[in-house]
Amino acid sequence: MATKKYDEDLKKMIVELYENKKPICEIKREYGIPEATLYRWIKEYGKIKR
């Protein structure tokens, strides 16, 4: 299976949606991005550090 490549601007925009309280389940459904990928982007690009 081929790995999708995502633009860095898209990654940052999606992390911003998460940080503005958009639920992960909605982001996954809207953009078709795996949950593990979303959490990796949040870790890499997020302003809110856990």
C-alpha cells in the first residue's frame, strides 16, 4: 500500500483545528487521515505540549 504524502501547511492547519477543540473523530472523517498520523502531527506541530 502506498503512503500518502501530506503538505506541511495541511498538517499545521489540521493541528490548529485540533487545538481549537475540533474532535479527532471529526478531523479523521473529514480529511481521511489515520488517527495515529493525527497524533504524530499534533506531537510535531502542536503548541499544546502534553
